[in-house]
Amino acid sequence: MPEPGQLLNPGVQREILVSRIGINPTQPAVEIHAFVEEIYRYLVRFMKQNLAVSGALAFVLSEHGIDLDPVYEQYSKDFISTGRLDVETAPVPSGPVVLTTRNLRVAFATTCEQTDALGVGKRLHAPGLGSRPTVIFVPSQRMLTFYGSGVDQKPSLSQSTDLFAGQDLSDLDALLDHFHERWTRYPSGYGTCWDNATNRVVERNAERNIRNHLFLFLGMIVYKSPYIIREYDRPNGRVDIFVFGIAVGEPGQDQVLAKHI
């Protein structure tokens, strides 16, 4: 460590900036998760209408609005307005890469030579969208993948919506085991739980991140129900996640989930 008032070695500063700052989310967690929730609602409407799309769709967050987005400003000729995505009748994007605001009221799309998930992911690198919060959806597989820190990093959550066919969705313990194996398991889980997995250093916002992603997992992937609530206020305190029994077909069996890390 340098003495008080002494600056870090410039080489060390560069190494820290390159290795650490690049993986930090560019938006507050609450805004990123609100974006994912809006995308999910759009995709539910999209699938109900049986809209035909070959390949994958990538939805990228325009962090400060389209008008102020430097990528859109530089490549505006490549993007076409796709209309509002927050309306009841879901429009088909005019290209597989969609740059959109958090509330989906403004969206512009661009084309891609290879429209599979790998090709769409590569397409995001060219204009500099690889570090933006991104949701990639493959309609043919009903597979949704969320990249909280962009496709430059590994996914925050990847889940097939058909994965639970034939399983007992009322067995919440089994579902939580499934989530743990893929999300919080040390050291290979996808979750943003570890600041340093090798040394078992938990990152500062691990508890909040686990709560938010478990909420998305149960409410939007497993049960697709509004009866999953996070931070539910009860007379004896706030509940991390509250599962109303009606969500699992047991109206009299409400369940409370609390985190321990």
C-alpha cells in the first residue's frame, strides 16, 4: 500500500481500471431489473401472438435515452424505428438487434448477417454495445439469457422456459435447489455473488442481487405469476420474497423466503 498522500503506481492504476471497472454494472440494479421485467412482459405478448422470427433477438438498454445515446448517434443510419414495444399488440422488431429505452417506449433495430444467438452476440461488439445490459431471446428454444454487464461478460441468468415440463412446480424446495445449483453455487454459479470466488469474498450487493434474480426466476420463468412479491411488508417486518399460495395452486399455503449468505 502507498503511504498516505502517495499516489498509486500508474501501472497498477491501469491494471485495476482494466480488470475491475469494466465488469461493474453501468446502471443501478433496480433500473436494470426493471428493464428485464419489461422485456419479459413484451416477450410474453410476443409468444402469445405466435409471431414468426427465425434466429435470436437481442434487446440492449439505451442507458440515457436514444436521443443521447452515443452509439445511436454514430450509427443512426443503420437503425430503423421499430415502434413502441410496451403496447398490447407486440410489434415484430425490424431487426434482431434492438436498442431500446428501459420502459420500451422507444426502440430502434438493426440488421445482422448471422441471426443465431452467437451471431447476434458478435454483432453487438461492432458498434460498442458489448458492455450494455442485454437480454437475448431465442424464440424457437424459448430460451432467455440476461447479461447484466453486457455480452462481454458471462450471463447473469440463462433459462429455458420449457425446462420445468413434467416437474412438480409446487415443490418449492426442489426449485430453490435448482436455482442454487445454477446461480449461487460456489464457485461456478452464474450469479453476481462473488467479488472474488477464488478467495470466497462475497460482493457487496450479493444479497440484493440474489433476491432480485430469485424474484425474476420464480415470478417470470417458473410461475409466470404476479403473486410473487419481493420486499413484501408484513406486520412483523419486510419479507425478502413472498409466494402467495395461489401461485402454486395451494391458496392456503403462502410461503416466505429469506436469504442467508
